[in-house]
Amino acid sequence: MAETSPFPDTFLDYIPDPPMGKAAYRVALERSFEKDEAEVHPVYALLKVTNRCSSQCIYCAHAGVTESKDEASTETLMDVLDQLAEVGAVSVNFTGGEPLQRKDLPDLVRHARSRGLFPILLTNGLLLRRRIDELRECGLGFVIISVDSVRPEAYQATRGVPLEPVLDGVEALRELAEPRRPAITVTVVVNSYNVNHLDEIVSYFGNRGIGVKLCPYHHHGRWEDDTTSPQDPEAYRAAVQRLKAMKDAGLGVVNSHAYLDNFVPFTFERRSLPEGYRCYCGYTTLYIDPALNVRSCWSQGLPVAGSLHKSRLRELLQSPRIKAMRKRIRKLDCERCWLLCTGEISLRWQ
């Protein structure tokens, strides 16, 4: 990364360090991995507050969902936030679906802040302009907007909705005055519709002071059309090399080199992971779905550790089921992903 770059190395630099400090956390995390005992607090909790979503993404099971089935009440989610604070979580990512489909999202963010959690919003951006006054006052620390292209036709092809309201929502955030303006990044899912103009996306947002993090497209073989996967490994490799050059020039790529380096092997070599890679998400990460089922990560191939409707989080984190899940993750006996919330976080500590 260029020494004068205004952008951090990765998006994780926007999130507070664990209270014990980075160095001590790394040592405790490695010890936890070796002993198969959790001696560290979760750094990153993903809390799915809804399955509803106004986007129509061709690679997402939430596309166009309108039912609020399984959604927890405001009071219940505030209790979940209390429990995250009690187990020492550092941050909470309000995700979905589209979290802004919930009217109480600002209240949940405020409550997270009051409990010492760093609040993050992962959004499609469609409702940002409409709800910007509420978001201005609630204390968001970080907003992540999913934008796969700045070309209207390419964006519409993958997300099924117009691009203009999303870019307007990004501008609404940029218009917020300090200190109420949260950190902002954009997430791009690399796919066959945008792989030939990724540098254009980075330039558009980088010129506006917004870092871009990229994630490889994951084909699960469940509902999505695999023509969305990039088809040409050489073109993909060239695109990644351009991204790495832009990062080195300080132009707004907020992925680590190690993460970018595995895009092509993961995509074209049967979900290949780097040699010696350790997935730490069994220790660093929590995933809670709208029905309040708890896992160590997003993977639907892993069983749930339990439900917060029936047990307290502190109990679940000490349960035999969560230990069995950690053991499977340590062996990479899972779907094998290269997502930001698992891959980039794990790389940070090794």
C-alpha cells in the first residue's frame, strides 16, 4: 500500500481492536486454535435482523423476499445485543436481507452503542437517502454498501434494480457532517458481469474517498445460475493484478494482498484455499440468523449450535455443539468459502 494512501489496508482497520490489543489477541487466538478451546472473545458478530430485501440479486436467496417470518421483536434483538456485549464481542454487523427494511434499525444501532458494541450496517443502499435523517443521529460507526458495478446495465443485470438510487444513497452518507458521518466502504462481488471493469468501480468510489473491498462470487449449486461465475481464468487473473496495482498505488482497494491472491484458485480450483490456511471464524466470528439460530459462520453446511430463543449466548458458546462446530471448521470440513467475514478476518490473525 502506498505510504500516503488515505485508505487502510483492509476494512477491518475501521473496526476497533479487541480490548486486549492486537498482539495479545493473536497469541490467544493461536493458542485457542491449537488447544481447541476458545480463549478469546468474538471480534465480529453478524446479526441478520431480517430476510426481507428490496434487491433482486441473482446470486442471493434473499432476492425479493417480502415476508417478515421469523423476525425477532425489537425487545428481543436488544436482548441479543446485551448478550453479545456480555460475551465480549467487539462489533456487530446489522445485516439481512436488507436491514433498513426494519423501522427499528436506528433504535437497535443506538442500543448497540450503549452496550459498547461498534455498530456496522451492511446495506444495498436503496433506502439510505430516505432514512438518512434517522441514521445521522443513531451512532453508526461503519456502513458497508453492496455495489457490484457503476455501469447501470451491469448493475441491473446482477441486482435486478436500478443503480441510481444506490449511488444517491452513497452521496447521502457522504453529505453527513463530521462527527456523525460513519466510515464507508463498498463491497463488490466479482462476477461475469463486472470482472472486466473492476478498476472502473474502484476509481469511481476511490475518487469519492470510499474504499472498495472485493469478494469472489460463490456458486452454491442451490438456486443461482452458474453463468454468473467468471469463465476465463486468465482474464480474472489479469483483473486481480490490476486491483493489486491499484492497491499499491493507494487508489482505494481495501483488501489484503493475501486475500486477493486466492481469488483465482478459489474460483477455478474447486474452492481451493491457501496452503497452511487456518480458518479462525470458530473463535473470531458469530453468525445469528433472523430466527436467532447461532453458528460460528454463515455456512448452511454447519449445524446450528442452538437458538437464543431457548438458551443464552454465553451458554451456547460453551456447549458441546459449538465445540464440535469449531472442530469441523478447524479441519475445513465445511463448504469452504473465501468470504470477507471469514477469509479476510482469518488472514488478519495469521
